[in-house]
Amino acid sequence: MKKKIMSTILAAAMTGALLMGCSGSTGASGSAAGEAAAGEEAAAAENAESAGDSTEASEGDAAGGVSEAVADGELTVGTNAEFPPFEFVGDDGEPDGFDVALIKAIGEKMGVTVTIENMEFDSLVASIGSKVDVSIAGMTVTDERKQSVDFSDPYYDAVQYVLVPSDSAIASADDLVGKTIGTQLGTTGDFIAEEIENATDQQYNKAVDAVNDLVNGRLDLVIIDKNPALVFQEKFADKLKALDGADFGFEPEQYAIAMPKGDTALADAINGALKEIKDDGTFDKLVNQYIEQ
Ligand code: ARG
């Protein structure tokens, strides 16, 4: 089972046959149906509002307990399926991975349908509250992002890793000075690389493209989260090695679901569902299913 999933992850990671950009909707619906659904959503939101006795709207309604975002029974979730094992495009062309399975389990507990929208990582935060209700994308909680979105309770610990060619002498922070570093645009790895003295931060929309350039000798290293680094190391076992970012002074990170600011009803529902999933063993089951230990 795990083997099968790992090979799917690797295949998906390397094909580059990934759904990207604005046409990247991976919901069951085509665009016409999508528009119809959007219309329904608006109608449902209106109903929800007129049913209530106040005009409290998108700021959320802790007392009422129902978030407008899911009043239509649908939770639209943004991700960037370029980040195995947390999200990748499966053999069937649909987003899969730990985060996708987790948010579907959360949706089930909340009694809503989950629709996944695959988009570029760098546009996820800005899309919350407009294109999507929430985002799950191995997204690290940062103070800067907190200015635009709220985060759920954290669900996974992470740290940035350093991927280098197997024969590289890079081993400590000092060795990063002046190097050419590949990162995925808008990620914490990108932000770290920007700060490294005299280094060139080469930004890619897809992490896999950075990894391919590393393998082809165009980069000295790639900075990427631990678990994706381990997946890529396994894929290129003879060519790459993954080094723990803690040895480079990189700070611990935590992943959480990004949500619209101030929608406490939605936050409560998501955090409640997440807690249930942890308590009933579903969470550990998904970790075992998707994440190589
Ligand atoms: N944890 C890093 C960040 O939040 C990288 C996340 C990249 N995720 C993805 N699905 N591409 O910036």
C-alpha cells in the first residue's frame, strides 16, 4: 500500500504533468458548472443572510456558529499540488496527498463537500475569501501571512531541508554564502534563501523544476521542506542528498490551514474537526499512509 502510494507520489512529482495556473480547477465541474455552483453559493449565502436577523456577514459569526463560507454546504480549498507527500497530482489527474486527504476528512466531519482548486503556491493566500474558502498546502504559519489570513491549529511540524548533489561539500550555514539556490516562489525556503549573503535565489513556480535543475548542475542547492526533500532524495538517491536544515540554523516551522480573517465560526468548525480526527486515529492513519517515516 505504502509502496504503491510512494511510487504514485514520485511519478506525480516527476512527470511535471501538473495542473497549474488559472485553468487549474480540479473540481468535478467544468467552468460552466463551476459558475453555476458559484451562483448557488451566492444564493445560499443570501438565504443564510436573510434567514438570520442581522446583517452580520463575512466577518464570521461566532455566536450563530455557521460560517457563511460553508453555508452552501461546500468548502472550496486551494492547494498547490507540487509538494509530495502533502499534495501532488495523482495518476487520475486529481490532487492527492496527505493534505488533500486531511481536508477531505475535515470536510466529512463538518458535513460539507470539499472541492479542491489547484493553483500556484504564491497566489494561495490572496485567493482566500475570494477564489477559495481556505487553503491547505503544507503552509507554514508565519507572522507575515497572519496579516492577511488566520490559521487553524497547527497540524504538522516541519523544517526546511537542504538538497545538494551527493558529492557536495555543503554542510553548514557558512557554506551557503554566495551559492546559487533553487526555491519555490513565495515559500519559506524562498524567504530564507533571500537572506543568505551574496547568494542567488533562483525562484521556481514548481519545486520539481528546481530539483531537476539541481540534478542537471544548474544549482548548488535547493531549500525545501523536510518531507518533500526526502521524497526527492529518494527519487534521485544516487545523485542527491538531503541535509537537515537544523544544522544550518533554520527555525522549526508548523503547517496549518489558512482561513479568512475573522471567520471564527469556520475556524471553530475546522479546529473541532481536526481535533476529532486526531482523537479518533484518522490523523495517524493518514500520516502512515502518506508520509514516509
Ligand atoms: N512550508 C513552505 C511554506 O509555507 C512551503 C509550502 C509549499 N507548499 C506547496 N504546496 N507547494 O512556505
